Amino acid sequence: MSNNSGKKLPHVTTRGLLEMKERKERVTMLTAYDYTTARILDRSGIDVILVGDSASNVFSGHNTTLPITIEEMIYHTKAVVRGVQAETSRAMVVIDMPFMSYQLSSEEALRNAGKIMKDNECDGVKMEGGKVIVDAVKRITDVGIPVMGHLGLTPQSIYKFGSYKVRAQEKKEAEELLRDAKLLEEAGAFALVLEKIPADLAAEVTRSLSIPTIGIGAGGACDGQVLVINDMLGLNTEFHPRFVRRYADLDSIIHDAVVRYVDDVKKEEFPSEEESY
């Protein structure tokens, strides 16, 4: 991507995100799981691409994010990184550490984070949770691996929560989330995703931290926003949360195109003479 002067913009880094927060420039983040989508996102000017464990849902068809493995996440990340490198190489690429890859111990977390970074050319990892993962976050950041935190609704804990309802609506949980956010910052996290929490709480967290917050269902006061790309492009029509704005209806577009293709082939109208050798 280039700016108006035609000069190629630099790769987005952790320092760059901090500078964006300081000058109040909003951070944009979307998920991607494949080469082609990553190329489009990077070319379109996205700041951060998240190789989300949501691939478990939207790519593999599981009901939760829990089944996806490190090997599968690495596979998706390699494709995404190649896509970014094929375009402007501007977007930062962050990979979700999957369920049970960092919860057992800080040593296990460091080993798996190291494997992820060595097997890819990504820019950092993302981890869900607060106080219980702080030691792991510190251990990982101490060796130079950037960590993005994630608080609020944490999908890897869905069986503990029992639902996808808004988190931290009660005072006690809100205070705990605020404490966890500060602990993650102190442990070295470079940014923090806030998912499905009250907008006023997200605003308070954002004001209290020097690192950027990236919201999803957390109001407009966060330093940036993230969405699952399948949701915002209208590919996932069964999912209708209020925080998703659909920027396209690709489900209908793809469906209509396939129907026309099937019809043309059945009627022997494709390929035409001009489309044949």
C-alpha cells in the first residue's frame, strides 16, 4: 500500500500501534485464514491481520474454537503470511494461540509460542485470559515474542461461561477485567482485544492503558476494531450479533454465480467457442 505521495508505507509494528494510539488514529484488524484473502486485505490497507482460531468455526465447521490445533493454526498462518508478502507486506500478522497451547504452564506456553514464531514469519501471538496467564505472557514477551491479550468474552472459555452473552456487566467482574488489563500491560502485552463488554467499561480500560485496545462488540471508544471477515462480508448468514456490520452479501453473490454456472453447463452454454481452444 502507498500513501498519496506514492511512497510505500512501512510494515505495521508493535511500536507503530503504540504511535497510532498516541495520535488517536484508529487501528483496523480483520481475520484471514488463506493466501488470497490475506492479499486482498493487505492491498486494501488493513493494519493487522489476525489468523484467528475462529478458523475452527468458519473454515472447519466446528461449533467452537476449541478443536483447532497448533499445526492447523500454523498451516493457516503460513498461507496468510505468504499472501501479505505477495502484496505490500504492510499488514501486521498475529496468530491466535489455540486452546490448551498455553494454559498448562508458562514453560509450555513459551515452547508453543516459540514454535509458532519459528515456523512462521508472523509478528506476534494472541492469548485469551487475565491473571491466570500473566506469568506466561511475561515469560513469552521476555524472550522477545510480542503478545496481544484478549479479555471479556473469551471464546476458548465458552464452556465455563455457558453462553455468548455480554461479559463484565456486574461491578465485580468489571473491576476484575480492569485489573487484568493492567496486569497484561505490565506483563508486556503490546495490545489488548476487548470482546463483548459494555462500551463504558471498554472506554475506561482504553483510557487506563498506554497500549492500544481493539474492540469487538465493545463500543466505539476502543483504539481500534476487529471483526471476523466471514461475518463482515456476509458469508456467515447464520450469525447475527448486533456488533457485526455487514459490508457485503457474498453469500448471495456466490450462490447466484454458482447457480448461473450450473445452469450454463447443463444447457451446454459453457464453455463457448470463444472460451475453447
